[in-house]
Amino acid sequence: MERISRRRPPATLASLAAELGISRTTVSNAYNRPDQLSPQLRTRVMDAARALGYPGPDPVARSLRTRKAGAVGLLLAEKLSYAFRDPALVSFLEGLTSECDRAKTGLLLIPANPDAEDVGAVAGAAVDGFVAYAMPDDDPHLEAVLVRPVPAVICDQPLADGVDLVSVDDRAAMREIADHLTALGHRRIGVVSMRLGRKHRDGPVDIARQQRAHYHVQRNRLAGLQDGFEAAGVAWDRIPVVERFENSIEAGASGAAEILALDPGITAVVATSDILAFGVMEELARRHQRVPEDVAVTGFDGIKEALTRGLTTVSQPFTEKGRRAGQLLLEPNHRAEPRRVSLETEFLTGSTTAKPRT
């Protein structure tokens, strides 16, 4: 006859305490507050736990008792892989996680694909608060965050009533690029912009779409360009602007090709990110057009590779932005009004801009 083995059920906190003749609080402290026990007693508890197969306190039960999940959520309007390949976001994560380390809390990444409507990942996330990173104003995931009864901080966009915000002045920063190009004498300029809405779209952008863009950062950057060009007498409606849904080198290259098809005589291309600017430069090299002798190129963000390659750009402090977002989230706000943190940017003149060819 086949014998059926009966495994001993795993020990519980109560059975371990009874086995050792100590209180359940003492067992719990061995895991959660080891400084409350002598080294000898904690060693005795842990040795007995291993021998009896006790797995440790149930984290779900603990969170129910303490009403703390021990983690903060970072909401991204991208696929999860974007957090590990985008240099700007990697720097932001460095700052945010440094504050999580200081507060001894974890970080949960919550991707929100722009064209997805299911907000279950947000509604069910076991977190003590959220940082929403560069979300469009019509994103249902952001709405789901803001109705949760936990603190939230928005980074970059959008501005929301009653919610803390960390950002830079994108409009003023991009105005510096416009002023720089017009001072050099450029008048025929094209723009390759990051996405303006949640739906996948690549192509030319009219002024109406620019002004109603749900991504406020891009809307403000385009407005800054308009401010600068019009101040120099360059009509904004004569400047071709194309949109790219993906922030990638390939997208920047295809955007440059489209710009050059719309106006082959342009002398400068403004990209609203450094990554797009790299793609613009690749397309110009493929066409045997020199930068900056034939076409000047500018970016935005100031990532490390941009500085190495001498790109004319605007540098923003991503690591500090992440750090400040973490501080706002993890430090209670005892004031009635929301906190607004605006960080400084720096315009950097590189080797990719010069006077237009004659």
C-alpha cells in the first residue's frame, strides 16, 4: 500500500512563541524591531524559526495592522522598459530612490501605457503614496491616483489643484533656445516635438493642436519657441512642426526627414528632447549635411551624452527633481495650500549651432 506522508504544517508566530516560551511581541520584534532584543535572544528566535519552518511575519497582515505598505508608487506614462533606457528618467529615479533609501521604504513602478484605459494597477497598488511622472492631463491613471486617499506628488505635468508639484519653467527655458538661434540669424527653422497626446500620432502639427496639447511640458516648450521667434519677427505659423509619439533616435531621424520634406531650405532644427536631437543629427549625416555648417541642431534635457557630444541644449536637474519629489511625498505637508517647487535650468551653447550658411 502506498504510504502518504503528512508534512508538518509550518509554524506560526503564535506557535513559535509558545515553543520558546516567550511572547508573540518578542518574536515580532526579532523581525521588525531587532534593536529591542539582545543579540542572544534574537539569535535564539531566528534559529528556532528556521528549525520549525516559520517563514516570518505575514507582510499583508502587517500592512493591515499598521496601514502602511512600506512602498511608494511611481506612475509612468510609458512601458516599464522605458524607465531603464531613458537617460533622463534613470537620473530622476536615482534622486527619487535616494529619498526612498533615506526613509527606508520601497519603490513600485507602475507603467501606464498612454493608450490604455484599465486603471486596475493603480487602484490595486499597495503603496503609501504616488509620484506621477510627466503625465498628460487626460490620463485615467492619473485620475485614479488623485482619488486614492494617499499623498501624491506630480513631477513636470500637469498642474493639478491641491497636489504638490516639482517642475521647471519649460516655456522660459525653450525661449532661450529660440533667442539663441534668431540671434545667430536663423529664420528658416523646423521643430521635432515629443508627443502631444495619448493617442499614437506622428506627423505635422497645426497651431490648434499645439495649444490644446494634453502634455503640458511639450505645449509650454512650443509656446516658448513661439515667443522667441515672433519677438524676432519670425511668423510661427510659417515654421513646420512635426510630432513624434516615441522619444527615440529613430523617431528623431524620421521627424527630421519629414521636416526637410516640408522645407528643404531650413537652416536649423529644434528638437524638444536630446534623444530626438540625436536622431535629427543621424538623418542629416545620412543626407551628407553637416552640423552646424549646413543645419544647426538643438535639444532639450542636458543628458550626459548630449554634453559629451557638444549638443546645444537646455540642462535640467533630473536627479534633484527626483530627490525633491521624494522629499515632498515622504515629508508631511501641514499647510493647507499645495507646495510648488520650480528648479533652475541652464542653457548650454554647444558645437551644434552656428550662423546659417550664406
